[in-house]
Amino acid sequence: MRTDRLQQEFGIKLRWSVFPLHPETPAGGMELAELFAGREAMIRDMQARLLQVAAAEGLPLTERSRTYNSRLAQELGKWAEEQGQGDQFRHAVYRAYFVDGVNIALVDELQRIAAAAGLSADEAQAVLAERTFAEAVDEDWQRAMDMRITAVPTHLCDGRRLAGFAGYDDFVRLIGENG
């Protein structure tokens, strides 16, 4: 991923925060056409742009027609970070959601994803059942609102912001490096 490459090439440290992306989405998911009713052209343009940037960056990405609620995945991601497996979990969730079309709102799917990232599926289930990291996610959501962040991904560096699915050169400009 681009952020991994930035860390390797420029030695930057990342702080991951999560965002309330369509928190009203039910556990079973929602068709993008329903979520963005009347904006079908926007959906096509967005998908085309995502596929183009992903291909240029060598990222796997499959066109999708459904979205799923990511709240529990965000909570589990906070736990994965605490376990020192945040990057592995983020990569596994990315692949599950954006490549395989997995419903990341389902506890059993999140347990499987956690196990694929080298984490304990049983511990993941307990974290989700107890909502251990709900407050950490609430804090991130509040910070996003306070900073008026309205799109994901949004990357911040020294007061500058990069919103959307951007290419590597855009990230380099954001961090102020000339390569």
C-alpha cells in the first residue's frame, strides 16, 4: 500500500484514526444505488476513479455494488493496533472488503479476518462482544467531526490535508518531500 511505501522510503510514522462512514448502514449492508439514490453517474465515476488509482498503485480492488457497516471492524482494528498487528489487520480488512466483498459488519467474518491477520479469533470475539474499543472509536469519530473531515480516506500532515483515494505522488507532495 502507498502508506507502507511512505513509511519505508521516508521513515514517517502514521497515526490511524477511524471515521463514521455511513454509520446508518444496517448490519446486512446496503446497495450503493440505494445509499446514493439518484446519483448513479456519481457512483460510476467514483468506481472508475478508484479502479484507476488502484491499478496505478498495484492495489487489488474489485468493483462493488454494496457497502457494509464498518463500526465493529473499526473497534477490532483499535484492538489489533494494541496487539501490535494493526497493519496486518488493516490489510486483511482491506482485502476482505474491497477485493472479496465480505460483510465486515458480521462478527464471524471479523473473527476470520482477525485470524488471517495473525490474531486470536476467540479474543477478537470477546473484544467485539464486550465492545472494549467502542470509546476509542467514538473519540476518533468526534475528532473527525471537530476537524470537519467529510471523506475517507483523509490524510493529514502538518496542517495540510489530502482527501480521497490518491496516488503515491500526491502523498509525497503532502508530506513535503521531493523524492
